[in-house]
Amino acid sequence: MLRSLQGGDDAVPSDTWEPGVEPPDLYTTYLTRHHTPFHPDDPLPADSPTFTFVVPCPASDLPLLADTLDSLGVQSAPLWRLVVVADSPAPDAMWAELPMLRWRAVESAEGMGAALAEELAAVESGWVSVIAPGVRLAGDGVEQLVRHALAFPRWRLMYGDSDTVEADGTRRDPLFRPDVNLDLLRSMPYLGPCLWVEREAFAAVGGWGECGEAWRYDLALRVLDAFGEEAIGHVDEVLYSVPAGREEGVDEPAHRQALAAHLARRALDAEVAEGYVPGTWRVVYHWPRQPRVSIVIPTKDQADYLQSCVESIRAKTNYPDYEILLVDNGSTQPEACAYLERLRAEGVRVLPYPKPFNFSAMCNLAAREASGEYLLLLNNDTVVLQEHWLERMVAYGQRPDVGIVGVKLMFPQPPTVQHVGVILGLGGIAEHPYLGLLGLTDGGYMNRALVDQDLSAVTAACLLIRKSVWEEVKGLDEQAFRVSYNDVDLCLKVRERGYKIVWTPFVVLVHHGSVSQQQEAAEPAKARKAQQRFGKEQEAMLRKWLPQLARDPAYNRHLSLTHRDYRVESEIVVNWDPRLPTEKVRVLGWEQLSGVIEYRIKQPLEGLWQARAVERSFIHAPGVRQTRIPLLVEVERAKPDVFTASAFLELSDHLETVQQVRELAGIPFLLHLDDLISEIPRQSEVYEHRNTPGEMKRVVRTADRVVVTTEPIRAAIEKYAREVRLIPNYLPGWVWNGLQSQRRVGPRPRVGWAGAMQHAGDLALIREVVEATSGECDWVFFGMCPEELRPFVKEFHPFVPFEQYPAKLASLNLDLAVAPLEVNRFNECKSNLRILEYGILGWPVVCSDVLPYRGAPVTRVPNRPDAWLEAIRARIHDLDAAQKEGDALQQWVREGWMLEDHLGEWLEAYRFGR
């Protein structure tokens, strides 16, 4: 099956993780790779709103205020005002001189609240926010807010993601929040300490309010009640940092008062009870009726599990009106058959299903026979623990806005979490977070494992649904999802019709977990058949629900889809919000084990970003000599206009990933071909990993467009490529123009070569030359030096990271550079990149007389030792003439081979249907 289609534990590795502890360095790595998509010259519309920040600042907090002011002073969008309400006079005249600043002094700290309310009421337009002293806005924070306000005109209140900042500027503990989530908001004030409210909406809901320390929470609930959930917008970027030690606390009585007022406005008969951890609550709903519930239990054999399940229901359930319907899939074990007969005699309905196992069909059969107003799907390997379990589930389910209710499930031994909801996209399709990682009382990320919340899906191992909703969505899909993902599909169908999927930790059952499927997996023939079926169901999910799987509103696009523990995604850091409109081309680049990505992907995209033509993000390799294979949902989550990669040696192994991106997500694939990788010479260390001509054809045929460096490569592939564009290698001026290489710095002329490990055959051409001239010049090798040459080489410099390469190359201070190349098919297709790098530094060049180097002002020689010796000696013994050759080559490079002068070619290559 396709690797990026894999679900289950094959796709989501077992995490070694301590609850509440962020894996080391992931957020630091994320921050180094995250950058604003906005260019400093990106225009903002003339009607862009202004954001007014009001800061209550007692005298003791004045030192913190400087950090807030500094962060506003460097905003990419100057559409802000800062109002400070303080119990001390302004510390500087600028507060009276600059139009974006205002200082409101009050006589005492007691008067600050009233003054704050007056200043907020006085704002005439735009958006308002109250922030604490020391809060630091991200450099593009205001611009993010402005562009989201313009893109979503129905928003009336915005909140964002945040982190904590130490005094030395170190940032940690990011809070990547979900989108608006009614039941989570009723459980805790998760929106954070910074809210931005549209001025007219602020006035319409009564402004500041009367809930004291809980005023932000109260304000959010009032906006929610007045304008609806669609008016609450989430900017899923880290918009601000809160100073360490200054995190906002929760005033329990005030917050509970605000929540109770919200419930009263909604005319809900409910009370606010304590949650499992401080700062959280549980809403207990009261209803005048207790409608009948039909508990549906599919089963086959497994008498011990079934008996434990049924008897626990009978012993524990205090709900007055329920029935049990068993759907028997042809039990044959004597003890199971005997138990089923006993249940029949006791009045329990047992419905036969004598066909191949089809969980969906079995549940649909029971639903048709059920007499209850609600259906409760329950696995036969579950055990009820609490007398109030069904009562609590029905209490949530009776809300008109709720379609499905799910609960917490625990493994029996060890007692760890089995189900705290389902995250869409996790593992490639949808998976359980924290599987086996949390104990019963562990809260996990933001304590979300211990609070009510709305999710996109829950498991059918214990799922309550109103029968009318079940019928509205036509129950489970027994054709496409016979065994797997039927519950996720059901939840998505229900959510699509506007109902909520509520998950609660206040109902807990034991779930042994897929006992029947584990037994099936033990038989090889059945296991193969099950895997084939599973693959088809995975593909069906992708074809039907890919956009939804890629962006779960109950999760966050900056959190990992390959780990279960809510960790930060640091390998695929997407630097744009796919929801924001843009005229720029959004490009997602796939980083592979090749320096080609720098010249062919990263540098051209950087130049295009500087020219305000593209936004770019990358799939980064997790480590040295590793390739990060993206899940299809990860690419879809980024929603690029173009997916791009270079034709590295392993790409033929990953074509299925690329094909999914093209066929299922509809994202064009742009392939970069820098070498004819099917013709790698035998002397190369990567020869054994070469692509065969057949593999090369498959790679090229997968691409919507191939961009090549040379005419010979184009000629070699154009007969089987959809489209080929020729764009030579160019040098980025922002990297190379500032570099200086000194001449004549040694006692003897410095002659050198730079290159990677695959050039053993090329360097063999000059072995005799190096040996013969080692007494006349100092040989300098960078990157690779064969052992047989080491005795004759003055200096050897090992590889450096690519970002250090240009400066390191310049520091060699050569008087002459050499570029030997064997005459073979592979080298005839190479580019002149080595000549460009040497030339931009002003070095004269002696090189092999091969096609890539023709046309440049260099000295080309046949690959004979005598010719090489003659050319090298002529230059090391006449450095003045050599210097002139170097100057001429440098001018040639600067006049025709600088990237900035050819960005138009690259932009057209990335345009598909624009």
C-alpha cells in the first residue's frame, strides 16, 4: 500500500514522551524555519483597519512596557495605536509628540479600571485589544491581524497562538490553539490573554463588561452569543509572546459567573460544576425528558468479553430507559452461543448477521430494528465503570446543536488512554492522539484530555447519536467503509450538516481494543486480505474527505500529523495561512539528499520572494542523509499552488507520494533535473544508487513540468516528458557579490579544486599533474581529496554546511582554479556551475574541454597530463596574466549569470494556470 496512505501504528510511531514536556528543540527548530510570508513592500489596501492596543500599566510594570513598545515599533504594518493607562506620568516626551501613542495618567491604581473602560469606549474605529505590559507582538503580528480581518469580514473577535518569552529573549512553550470550539470555551478560557475585538461589535455587546478579572472571557462569550460562532476568528500563527512568570491566571468565581451568564443568555437549564483541574469547568445540562436509548453491540464469539460488557451495562447503568441489541456475526464457539441463547431468554434482542464481517452493515441492521430515540454504538470488548455514564452522554446528546457524543476510553492494563477523540489527518487519515501515552488523570496539551470539547470525530467503540440524525446521514457506509473509518466518515457527514461532535472525559469506559481484528491479523491469509481491504478504505477516505482530513479545526496546522503527542511540527513549517488570498505563487519544496535543492529550488524561490512574486515553504529532512517523506494530508494542509522537488536518486522510490499529490490533491508537480541521473559514471560513489533509464522515465513522466539545466538533458528527456523548460544555473548576488577572495597571499601560487565525493574519476585525470607541480605551487582541495593525492596537497578543507560554502570557498584565496571532468555522457549533460562559482570570485580557470565549459572565457584543455601541465604552469608563472583572465571571467559571470537578472524565467516556470 502507498506509504503516505498508511494509517494505524505503521504511520504513527510509538512516542517516548513525558506528558507536559515538549520534546527538546522542536520549537526552536520551528522558529528558525518559520518566517513571515509578507514582504516589507507588500501593499495593504487603503481601507485597512487600525488596531488599538490599550495597556493598563501600574508603575511597577513600567520596565516591561518597553518590550511591548519595542515590538510595536518594528511592525511590518504600521496600522496600530498604543494607549497606556498608568498611575504615573509619561516617562518621555514622545508620548505627547507621536500620533500613534497616548499616555493616560490616573491618580491611583484604583482608578485604572474606569480609565481603561473610557479609553476603550473612545476608540472610534478599527479593532481594540487590552494587553498586559511586557507582551511582545510578533514582527508581522499587526499585519497578520489586518490581513485576516480583511479576508474574513464576518469576524468580530480574533484570537491567535502564543508562546512564553524569557528575559533573554528565549521563546518556549507554544500554545497552538484550535479554531473556535464552543464546548472547549465552556470548559476553560482557552482563547488566551490577548483578544482583538472589532470596535462596533465591542460597543454592541456592552463594552468592558462587569466580570472583573474574567472580562476577556466574558467579552468572548458575549460576542459569541450576539454574533454566532462564525464571528470568532482564529489566526493560527504565534502572534505574541507573554513574559515568563507573567502568565494570566484564572479567577474561578468570576469566570464561572461569566459562563453562567452565557448559559442563561442561551436559555439553557444548566449548572457550572468543577472540572478535573483548576481553571476548568464542566457544564451539567438538565432536560425534562430521558428518551429511550438503543445500545447496539456487534459481536462474534468472544463470550468473556461480551459477558463483561453486557453485565457491566446491567449492573452500572442507572439510566431508566434503554434496550440492548446484539448483532451476532455467526458465533460458533459453544460458550458464546450458550450466552447468546441465555440473553434471548432474558428478553435481549439478538439479531443474526450471517455474512462476512461488515461493522457498518451490522450497525445499520440494528439501527433499523432499534426502538430508541438515540442509538449508542458500543464495542463488545468495552466495560462500563460509572453508573451515570449513559445519563451524562444523553445530557450532551439532547442539545439540539449536538449530533454525536464520544467519551474517554482506557486500556485495562496498563491503564492508559485509548481514546480521547480522533484527530483528522493524524497518521495520514485519522488516528487517536495520546494512544497509550497518558494516564487517566493526565491532561496532555493544554489539559485537553480532561475537558469537554468539540472534535471532528470520535470512535464508534462508544458513540451516541440521535436516531433522526443517523437517518439524515443514512447511517454508516457499508460499501466504502465496511470495517475501518466508518465512524470517522459518519462524524464528518454529521458535522457537514452543522451538528457538533462532543467529546467528554466525564464518562470513562474500559476498552480492550480491536480484539477480533487482532485475532484475524494472526492468520497470514486473513491478514493479507485485511490489509488490502484496509488500503481500499484508506484511499476511499482520501478521495472523499481529503480537504477535511488536512485541516482539523479541533487541532492546529502547526502541530505534527506523524506523532500522537501534540508536538510542534518542525519539519514541514508552512509560512502562509492557506485561507488568506494572494496573487503570489505558493510553492512547497521537498528537501532531499542533494545540494541541488539550494541552486535549483531554495535560491530561486528566495529571489522570487524578494521580488514579491512567491511564498515558499519546505519539507525539511529530519537528519543527515535522511529524507522526510510527506503524508498526502501534510501537503494538502499546506495547500501550495505547486509542489516541487529535484530528481534526487531516491525519488523513484517515492513516486507514489508525488502521484497522490497530483491526482488526489490536484497540486501540480514541478521536477528539477540538474544531472542525467541514469548515466552516473562507474567511478562515482553513488553509482550503485543510480536510476535505471526505466526509473528515470517514470520519474520524468510523473511531473507536470520538468525544469532542466542544460540542452543535452532536455534533448534526452523531452520525448517522454509532459513539458520541459530550460533554465541554466545562476548565482544569487545577495550571496556572492559581497565575498572577497585575496590573491597572492602565499609564498607560492595557490591552485585549487572544490567538489563533492562523486568526483573520484574526474580527479584521477589530474593525479600526475598535482604530483608534478606540488613543488611549484600550493595545492588546495576543498570537499574531497583522494588518499593518493594527500602527500602532494598543501591544504585540505572538509565539507561545510551549504550555507557556509560560498564564504568558505572564497577563503581559499586561490590564484588559479581547476575543473577536470571526464568525457562521458553524464558529464556532457552537466552545467557550468563550477565555472560560475570560481569566476564570481575572480579566479582564472583551467578546465577540461567538455561541452558544459564551452563558451566561457576559461582555458580548456584535453584530458592529457601534458596539456594540463602546460596550461597550469603558464599561469602560475605569470600571475599578472592569470589575474587578467580571472577578471575577465568574473565580469562574464556578473554580466550574464546572476540570478536576479533571470527571475522572470523562474516565475514563469512556477506558474500553472495563472
